[in-house]
Amino acid sequence: MVDIDSKHGIASKAPYELYMAFADMRNFVNFLPADKKEGITADYDSIHGNVQGFDLGAKISDRHAYSKITMVDDGAPFGFMIELYFDAVNGEAGKTDFHIHLSADLNFMMKMVIGSKLEEALDKMVDGLVAASEGRMPQM
């Protein structure tokens, strides 16, 4: 089992605003560039698609209103759980401390191939969300 925590980022949106964007999996499809939407399907609770030759799926398993969303694998080649945290920043209205926790059941080969890239990917997601919340184009 691999456990990875992203860095924390302070987004310029209230926790409920960010939470609502992530609470509906159909929004993930809307966030994708047009050339990446093909073959991706989603409903309120789940999303499925083919990413670099892998059939992947995720579904929301738990929602804690405005503070945390938990997603689990739903037809992925390995088990995983992703937790998104939306914590209010004390004394700063309209700000959210956003971070991600990932647990993945990766075999030795998968750890070697993608293990080191996962934390980097999570940190880029946090940076992208912070940039988007400030009206800046995320750096990819």
C-alpha cells in the first residue's frame, strides 16, 4: 500500500464553493480539455474512461458537506482511495486550505513505474486548483 499526501494550497474560494465543484463527478468532464473528453463518461457519483491504455473508474464513496470528499476505485486495475480536503482558513473568509490524500494498492512493478510520479501529480493538482481559484491559468 502506498500513502501519499499532497502539499497544502490556499485557494481563493470558500470551502463550500470548492466542495460543490467536486461533489458532482460530471464536473470533472467539464474541466477536461476538449481533446481529452472522448471516451470519458460520468454521472453524479462516478466517472469512467480510458487513460493511456488503462480502463479507469472512480466513484464517490463518502461526502462530508463542505469539508471532505472520498473517492474509491470503480473498475481500475488497482485499488485506490482519494480524499479531497476543503478546510476553512481561520480568520480569512473566502479562503480554503485544499489538500489531497491518496492510498493505492500498487504492486512492486507499479510502484517502480508510477510511484514517484504520484506525489508530483497531486501537488500539480493542488497548484492548478489554487491558480484557477485566483483566475490564473494553471501551469501544467
